[in-house]
Amino acid sequence: MIGRLVAVVLLAVVGVYAVLLESPPDPVPATAPPAEFSAGRAAATVDALAREPRPVGSPASDLARDALVGRLAAEGLAPRVEASAALAVEGDQARAARVENVVATLPGQRPTGAVVLMAHYDSVAAGPGAADDVSGVATVLETVRALRAGPPLRNDVTVVLTDAEEAGLLGARVWVREWMPRDRPIVVLNWEARGVEGPSLLFETSPGNAGLIEAWTASVPHPRGDSSAVEVYRFLPNDTDLSPVLDAGRPGMNAAFIGRPYQYHTPGDAPANLSGASLQNHGGNALALTRALGDRDLAPLDPAASGAPASGDRTYFVVLGVLVSYDSVWAWGVAGLALLLVVALVGVARYRRRATVGGVLGAAGIYLFGLVVAVAGGVGLWQGLVWFRPAYADTGPFLGRPVLYEIAAGVLAFVVTTLVVSVVRRRPGAVALAAGALLMLALVSAGLAVVAPGSVFLLGWPVIGLALGLILVLLVRERPWLAVPALVLGAVPAVAMLIPFAVASFDIGGISDGLPVAVLTLVGIPIGAGLSALPRPGMARGYALPILAFVWVLILAGGGLQLDAPDPRTPYGSQLAYVLDAETGAARWVTTDSAPADWTRRYAGETPAPLRAWPGDEPVSRGPAPALPVPPPAATVLVRTPDTVRLQVASPRGAPTIFVRTDVAARSVTVTYPGRPVLSVPLAPEPMSLRLDDVPPEGVVVDVQLTGPATLRVDDQTLGLAGVPGFAPRPPELRQARGNDSDVVVVSRAVAVP
């Protein structure tokens, strides 16, 4: 019994230490030597630029653009504004805008190409974007300043500060389409954020990243992130400004910090909430990596431009503060060794009469069932919280004070782990359960070696360690003084790798998807079974432990409901908009919240239903509002052919955003901003939704390919509800909802096209 307690304490210490090591470095003050990156100096840039929201085309965006031009010019560069337009389809909506990227180059001495430092200077309408992405802009500017203060580099360093990222990566798409060098090697380093704190994670690279990872591992002072994120991200629909670069077959790397996503895309993404440590981690890595790439031949890194042979990928990860990297072809060896050691474990267990092959296979099935229960339990925990606090359906899963819920999720994983171990402790036995769990993980590792080799390490090395440890436990028989150290050492890779991964998963999806509970259970069951397999197990305790732990889940969840109540420090988001139907003159307050707060219900408390004047398909709650004396959007049919309609759309009231929607299927759309390139994209054969941002006073020409008569809906949109009679500011415990669809005034009209 004492041996088990010692083992649990030691492994808990390892897990806590591994999590603490993920923290970013302390910020460096503004008094640091000129050639160093200083978060103190970069924070001054954040304070200057992130004073208000900067959606594309807004006056605040124009001020930021001009300030960036001035900052780069002050550093001795020759900045230019690359003006164009872009059109792209994002999900079920086409989006277009005029874009103005700020670009400058720090010349190298004997360039083989250019290292491109990229970040976007626009923000969503809801918040000033201190983290997303003025932190990236400040990282780039402070890096350039430090580079100029140090020895000159061999290669050019090109700064690309993009516009309209939040409108569909439009600035990056324009740069790739019109200005990215085609026959000159480049490496693009993009700096992003999806939270306001946490370590700077290298989470995405281009395929064939061996040379990039070699430079990264050899240079960055505080490496964080791993190649499993790279593999997962390649399968996800998520995009950043690096996506158009990778789609064009060019090399690049993506880094971001994701801690405290509660503030992401909200008014809380303000300078006061941005972590100086995260900014230091971002910038210190950016400077070191730029210097490393700036002094090497870039041709081998960009085969598309240089014709050099393509390279493979590298696996990389940080364990207990040690950076490990090797060629991903070794994934097969790691997966194979894991499977071989599990087979050896089964053989030794069978020889020692501690398990049978049938028992191991049966236990493997129980392990899989336990993981399913863990996911269901995690999802059920979230759904239960939503039932008690319906506002979570709108504000979650990223919460202002989630700590008690996160502890509850961890205890829930303990419940599932101890329950499974208790069920199989006598038959088929703890050894069979440990071997069955490791067998499943080894088989998954083998599958990952085929589809995602960079992620094999995450399961392969824990299986190798635990299998070796359990083999030694079985071989030493009734000698706890040998068995306990063997199990602890064998479990270190699992604890050191998977516990930080589970903790980080709270910032990926909160607790709503059950991922943290599943990961903790995934590692907990084989370790728990291993503890039960130690010599001198003592008397079985039945199910008292999981039952008691489940009671604590309920207590912690109840405490979380009390702790996370809305207040001025952690307000809940509240979505509200004003919609005027110009044909009928009827005005409505509108909310998309499924559980509106009392303040919101005072404006829009009716039962949710579709509203044709609202530029969205979801049902909305509404309430009567005063009709504003404003003109509707202008929409003139210029040309009508059997399969095309050409419209001139504009906003007499000066709205920067216009929506054009059709009630019949459209096959393509062409957008022409005055003085900008003509842009076309094909569409899925369904009704079109087109959003035009930064619309000039003279308007935009839109060509839609459709057949038969149609009714088009044209809406213009402005930001801010303060000018609407009857609107009162939110109480302190509420804030504007996340994103771009809250606190807008929409004026809508119909246009018949015979």
C-alpha cells in the first residue's frame, strides 16, 4: 500500500512539473540591449495600435495602416501599401473586400531568398484585437528593430502585415496571388493568437518541414508545441494567413498562443489582458528563428521556387523541458517497438500466470468502452452545466472562470479510471487490463504511422515506457522495492507527455467535447491498472472510491456555477442587432442568443423564428424597435441576360458592409470594386450569400450567374447601436458578443429580378 502511495505521489509530481514547464518565459523589460527582443518595447506597440476595433476598411483600420507605414519608415525601411481586392468563399458565404497590405523589406547582404514575417493588423468588430493579432504585428516590428540593431543577415527579411484576415484571409490571398515571389525562395513565418496568454506554440508547418524544424530546434530559446498539432491541423478546416501560402506550395511555419480563449474575438482582447510572457515567447522565438533562417541558404527549403529536391517531415516535441526531434520515418520504428513490447508484456504475463491472451483481448474491449464512457461523461458534464445555466449555450465553451470545471473534468476521468480498474481487478485482472490498454494504444500508434506519422510519439513512447515498466514489475515478482521504481520510471513518458496535452486541451475546446476527460482516462487506466498490478495489492475496496470521486465532481461543478457567475470582471457575451426592413418600414431588435440575458430579452424577447431582413439563416428572437429615418441600400440592375444579372450596389448612408443574397441557386459571382481587379469565384449550386466589406461611396458592381426569375435581398450594415433611440448600454456583467454580428444596424430591401 505504501509503495502505491509513493508511486502516485511521484507521478503526480512529474505531471505537475511537466505542466509548469509549459509556461512561457518572463517578459524582458524595455531597458534590454537593443539587439534583444523586449516584450516591454513590443507592449508599447500593442498599446498604441489596439485602442479600438479595426475591422477591414474602418477608419481605425486606416489609422493603423498609416501608423505601421510610419513605424517601418522610422526603422529605415521603405514601406509600401499594396492595394487590391479579394474574393473568397468561406463555408456557405462568399466574402469580398478592398485590402491594403503593408509591406517592407530589410535587405540582406547576399540573399538567397527572403524570410517573410507575417501578421494581420485588422480585428473583428467586437474587440480591439490586442492578442489577435496586434501581438503578432508587435512581434514583427520589434523583431525588425532588433535585427537592425544586430549584425546584418545574409537574406532579405520581408515584412507583410496583412489586411482583412478576419474577413476571410483576404489580405494574405491577395499577397499570394499578386506579390509573392514565384521563382525566388521564401519562408513565411506567421504569428497568430487565439487567446491572450500561454506559450507560443509551433502548431503548423508546410509539408516537407525537415529543414524548417532543424532551424527551429537549433535556434529558438523557448520551443513549445509539437508535430502532433501539425498533423491534426492538416486535417482540420481551420485557416490562418499561412493557409494561402501553403495552398500555393510554398514553405512556412505558424505559431500562436491559445491560453484563456475566453477573451478571443471579444472586447476583452485588450492590451490590459495580454500576457507579456506570451508576447516575449512569441517575439524571442521570432527573432531567433529569423536570424537562423536569415543566414542560411533558403533554396533547399523552397523546392517550388528553387527546384531543389523535396524533403520529408520531422517529428518534434518537448518533454520535461527537453526538445526532441527526429526524422518522421522513425515513426514506424517507434510504433513497431511499442507493439513488440506489448506482445512481450502479454507473453511475460501469461508465463507468470498473471493474464491470458483472451483476458487481455477482453480487457482491451473494456478499455475502449471506458474511453467512450469518458467522452460521454465529459460531454454530459458540459450539457449538465448548460442545463443549469442556459447562457453557456451562447457564451461557452470558453468561460471566464473555468478552473473548478476543469478540476471536475479531471476528477471525472479519475472516476472512470477507478471504475474500470475496479471492474476488471479480479477478472481478467489488473495486468490484463494494463496489457489490453497498451495493446489498443500500440495499434493506434501503428495506424498513425500510416496517416499522421508526426503524432506517433504521443502514444508510442508512453506505450514503450509503460510496457517496459510492467515487464520489470512482473519479472521482479514480490519485491516492491524494485517494482515501484520500475513502474514509476516506465510511466514517466506517459505522464510527462499526455498530462500537459490534456491540460492544453482545455484551451482547445473547453470541456464541451470531452477531450480532456478522454485523454486523462486514456493514460489513467493503464497506469491505474499498473498500480493495481504491483506486489501485495491489499484488500479490494469495491466501488467506494469512484462513488466518492463522483460526488466531488458534483460538488466542484456546483462550485463552478457559483464561481463563474457573470460580473464586471468576467462578463457574459450578449448578441443584439437592429434590423430595418425598408419595404415595410418595420424595425426589429434581433438576437441570435438561444438563452438571452434579461437585458437582451427587454429588446428581443419573442420566440425565435427566421427573419428575411436579417442576413443569416438561423432563427432569431426579436422585438419591436423604432424605425430610423435612413435610406435603404441602393441596388440598380445594370444588365440582365438569361443566366446573369449585373447589379450596382451602394449605401447612401455610408455603410461599409453590404450583403447580397439570392433566393435561388447561383453558380458563380463576380465582384468589381472601382479601380481594383475584377474577381470571380464559382459557387455551390444553392442560394448565394455574399458579404462585401469596405464598400466605397460609389458602390460595387456584382455579377451573379443564375437562371430564371429571382428576388435578391440587399442589406447594408453599420457598427454601433448608440444612435438607435431606446438603446441603453449593457449592464457591467454583460458585454458585446464575440465576432462581427453583434451591435450592428442592418437596413434591408428586396430587389426583383425578372
